[in-house]
Amino acid sequence: MDAVQNSVPKHIGIIIDGNRRFAKQLMLKPWKGHELGYEKVKRVLEWCKEINIKELTLYAFSIENFDRPKEEFDYLMNLFEKAFTQLRKEEEKIKNMRINFIGRIKMFPREVYDAMTKLMDATKNNVPFIVNFAMAYGGRAEIIDAVKKIAEQVKEGKVNIENINEELFSKNTYLHSDPDLIIRTSESRLSGFLTWQSVYSEIIFLPNKLWPEFEKEDFLACIEEYKNRQRRFGK
């Protein structure tokens, strides 16, 4: 396969990072940065619609994040519940948006879990824009859970071991599409984001940009850099 010039990516993944550091710079409580970060998420959704991005996956809360200090954790859970409940009520805003939550979402408190499931149900038939929130997510956890699902299918006689391949494995992961482009603010590592799906993703790190500082011009600059790269898919 020859290298090809890229158009606008169909699927973008974003690792949200730097909320707490941004809040500290403003001499606010660290977790107050998450509220600012959520406001930025809402703007990114609009930017994606403007340039016709088909799918967006946001790494919003990892499994490791459950170990955050109690006051911060409680603040975040309250923010999640309010944000997802409010979004469900904004019918005009979400009418063309299908929202999914990927990860071990049953780990969340009941109120947050219920807000997630109700939002997914309310948007399940919406097109054309898909938004995935990676919540209680870990790349290794996703692979382990996929292995368990396949093992159960083998045990039940639904799958022959000889037929296990990449296609079958992908069908058993949380997310069934691969991001063309992954953007990370604040750091220069993937931190387990879409470990299976990201093998040929183009990656742009913005280590000097905290998530609440991420502006439309930064987003568009990432799109332009992606368009100027050549994807070879290992060929």
C-alpha cells in the first residue's frame, strides 16, 4: 500500500489532561479545573461538528482515577451526574449525536451510572455524530475483558479456538472503530488509551498545553498536521 495524503480524520481520540494543574495556576481548588475542563469538552463537540468529524472518543476518567482524594472524587461524581443528566435534557443539542460510555462503568456510583445509561438510551438511534466517553477505562482492562468474553464463548461452544483472530477480538472490545488521530494535552504518553485500537493512529502530543487551555486554533492545527502526514499502516 502506498502512502496516502490524509483528509479530515473520521475518528479522533482525545486524552484530556491538565485540569488540576490549570486550576492551581488560577489558585483554585485542584478539582475546580474539572469544571473548566467540562466546558472545554462542550466546545470541542461543536468544533467536531463544524468540520464534520464522524466520531470522537474522549478519555475522561481512568480506572486509576478512582484513587483520587475523596473530596475531589466526590466533586467529580457530582459533576458527571449533573453534566450527563443536563445533556440528556438538551434535546436540540444531542439530536444528531449518539453518546456511548466505554469502560467498566458499573464501577461508578449508582447515580452516575444511571445518568450514563439514560443518556445512552436517549441517543442510541441518533446520527451521524458518535461521541464515546472512556470512563472507568483502561486499555489493559479492555483487553482483559475482551479475552474473558471470548473465553466464555469458547466455553459455550460458540467459538472455535482456531477461529480467534483480530477481527473476532475487535468485536469483543468496548470500542469497535480505530481512531485516525489521537491528541493528548499536557503530557507525551498514551496512558493506556485505546491500547488495541491505536496501533496505527497518528498521535499528536501537546505537552505545553493544559486541557482548559486547548483552543479552537490548537484543534485546527492538529487537524492540519494530520492532513500533512502520510499513513503507511506498517507497509
